[in-house]
Amino acid sequence: MPGFEMLEARMPKTGIKARPQDVRVARRQSAQRKVLGPIGKGLKVALTVLDFGRYHIGACCTGAAKTCLELAIAHANTRRQFNKTLGEFELVKKKIAGSRLTLMPWKR
């Protein structure tokens, strides 16, 4: 593709099947309607997009962890072993309490 040059990776990546590739953009012409943000401010636009992506991923992971904790509590309160629910065992209580403190330390 004109205007793009694929560069060789500087270091081989161990254990990664997909190889990250450096791309150099040189004298690439684009139509004005295809430009995102002001001309000359591309790095700022790209970093802003990355920041919002990081916040979104963090929020998704926190929500997933909260759901997992709720499911673990429900399972511990319904599953029976040795004529007791799992939630009655001291180790299970400790593990759930530790998970809750890790996930929501402000709710002590």
C-alpha cells in the first residue's frame, strides 16, 4: 500500500504467536473527510482513545469480578457438603471475605 512501510521487529517475542509489527507512515495522502481530529495532533487523539479504552477495560473487569464474587457467594450458600453449606466452612468464609476486600476495600 503506498505510504506505508512494514519494518522488521526489533526483538523476537517469546511465546507470542502473533508478531507485533512496526509500521512507518511516510507522505501518506488522505482525503480531508477521513482525517480524525486536527491535523498535526494525531498523537494526542490516539493517546486519548487509549486512555478511554483503559478506563473501559478496567470498568468491565471490575464488573466481571463483582459478578463472580456474587456467584461464588450464592454457590457457597446453596451447595451442601458433609451436611453443611459450603458457606459454613471457615476456609470458604475466609476466601470469600478476602475476595470481597480485594474487590471492594472501601466497604469494610
